[in-house]
Amino acid sequence: MIDKISRRSLLQTSATMIISTCLSSPCQLLARSLNILKGKTRLGVISDPHVNIQGSSGWLMGQFSTTGLQMVVEELNIKNVDFVLVAGDLLADGEWENLLVAKDILDGLRAPYFVISGNHDYRPADTSRMRKGFSYISTTDFAKIFSGHGYGSSGNIFWSQELTSGLRVIGLDGCLREEKIGWGGNLPAEQLAYLEDQLQNSLQQVVVMVHHSLLHWGDDGRSRRGRWYSLENSAAVRRILERHHEKIAFVVSGHRHVGLHFQFRQHIPYFLVPSINSYPMRYTIFELDQEAVQWTTPGLRVTPEFHGLAKNGLQQADWYREQDDLGRRRLLEFYENSIQRNGRISCQSGGDDPV
Ligand SMILES: [Fe+2]
Ligand SMILES: [Fe+2]
């Protein structure tokens, strides 16, 4: 089936991809004793806004970070989504001043919103990254500020939140807070056990949100730097998800800063969602019902010139310029990934193994 999907994807000429295959969830839920997802639920997802009140623009559009987040909040309000998920990296590097601005903007959302931390949302272990004029937050500061937005009073950095009688979100955090080099992650044993327990006991369809990915994308698995985009123990996390695959609506991750990517793995749909603060500057809206999961990734409403500036910022980045012409072209396609920008996964049967 993966081959079929790939072939179909290659044949698509429009930006809309329709996969007419059975997703193990949510359609399997119809055949099971889980609570039924009633009507449509629309989830907006914002990822990697990297708010930086003193930012300059390059690969990350730092100068635009507060305006960009405000724009997305306004658009999600106009689009009247039911809930908003924020998939981490809210800040440049764990600054109090940026945190307060990000929180203030997100509080403008009319829909309830839920947050997980990314690897830029606490005091950096590498103190050379700390800047004059800023003060720095601890992990517990972040969880306290966003108390009621997923985080509870336990002090835990992971959480489980009921959205509706038929839908739950589990937020996980595999960030390595003492790591000075790189941007990798590893999900602690405590959270593996928590995930297993939550899935075991959930009567709802579940969205799992975690900043680091649980899969490699593109060539990421071939280099040390590329592997930092996913959790070191992602296979162990996936094994837990696979044991409860009939309850998993989908898994959503940020951190990679590319256009939306999607793939099935062992019945489970995995989504990598774009950053609003780097090219191609998009956010995501998922629509779930009993029949399907649909997604769109609208771009921020900026001028073509500004979008070009963000593209230029990407193309000036070291790792981009190091490529030859073919490598740069492939990299740009990977970053834009137009073929999966919008899509729909429909359910036609009771959940046959799609693999
Ligand atoms: Fe990021
Ligand atoms: Fe990140």
C-alpha cells in the first residue's frame, strides 16, 4: 500500500491529494466501542513560530515573528476552528520576554489552544546562545505560563486533554534539555509508560502531538544532523502507537521547518507540519469526522516580495548553498512539498491493514 500511495502521489498533478484508502482510524472506530466522533472537528496547528522581539531575518524570519503569529491567530479566528494545537518552538531560545509576547498573542485565539514545548522553549544549555537584554525561563516556567493549555498543575511536561467526547490530544515532550550540541530528542521512559496507559484507557480517538518527529523524512536518516529531527527512540514510541493503532487519528510533529509531509506507517498517519516563521511559511488546518481526515496548509498572507525574501533566506542558509544545482532543486522541492500541501484520507471499509 505504501508503494501504491507513492505511485499515486507521483501521478498527482494538482496540489490536492486524495488518498482513497482506508485509514485504520477513524473508520475503525465505527466498528468498535469507542465514543463516536460527532460531526466535524476542525483543528488549527501552528508550529515553530520562534517569536523573537529582537530578531533579524534570514532563514528564520525573526523580524516578522510577532506579526506572523498575530496573522495566523487572526486567520484561525476568521476560519472559526474548534481548537488550536501549537507544536513547539514558540521562542527563539527560551527567553522570558519572547514567552510573554507569544502568550499574549496566542491568548487572542478564540478557540481553546494547547501547547507543547520544543527544543527552543527553555534556557539553552549552551550559554553562548544567551543574549544580553533577555532573561531565561526554566521548563517549569513554560508549563506554568501555559497551565490550562494542555499543562496541568502536576508540573509534568506531558499531558492528555479531552477535546470532545470523541477526541483527545496527548502532548509529549522528548526535548534534551541538558544537551549543548544539536537539536535531537529522546522520549523518557516515564512518558512511554504514560502514552501506553493513556492509549490503553482512552475511549476516544487520539491525536498525538510531539515536537520531534517519530519518522525520518527525505534523507534525514542518512546523517547525524538529519537524525536530530526525530526522537532517538522513535521506534519504541511507534511500537506503543501501533499496539493501539485503532485509536490513533494521527500523529503531528513540527521541528523540521518544511512544507507539510505525510506518510502512513503500520496503519498510522504521521504528519510533519510547517513552521510559520520560515519558508514556505504555512500553518495547517485538519478537519476530522467519521469518514475522513482532511488537511490544508494555507500560506501566511504576505506579499509575493516578502515570500521571496523568506525563500531567499532559506537559499542563503549554509546547508542549502553547500548543495550542487540538482541538490538545491531537490531541497527546494522538499521544502515546498506542493504535492502533499492539501489532502484527504478517506475511509471506505472497516480498517483493513493498509500496509
Ligand atoms: Fe523550530
Ligand atoms: Fe525544534
